[in-house]
Amino acid sequence: MIKILRYTEYLYIIVAAFSVYRIFTDWNTDRSMAYLFLFFAVISTAMFFFRRIYRKKFENRQNDSKNQ
């Protein structure tokens, strides 16, 4: 279960990286799509940090329950 959570974190980073790439390629040609990908990049980065914090809390809770 923990490994799946770790992989989903990195999927968000991949989506953010792809979005940043599309922002740079579309900025001069299609500004509205660039703004859409800017939104995706910001949300994906925020979700990465949210999922990482949630996973670490989950791991700490599991380790605490095993130690008791």
C-alpha cells in the first residue's frame, strides 16, 4: 500500500513537468492553453506535496502502532 502511494506522488511530478513543458511551447502560439497548463502545473505540484505529507503521516501512524 505504501509503495503505491509513493508512486502516485511521482505521477503528479511527471504531470507538472509535462505541463511546464507545454507552457513553454504554447506560450507564444496559444496563450489560453498555456494558462490551462499553468493551472495543471500548480495543482499537480500542490498535490505532490499534499500526498507526500499524507503518506508520511500514514507511515508514522503505522510505525507507532507497530511499536506499541
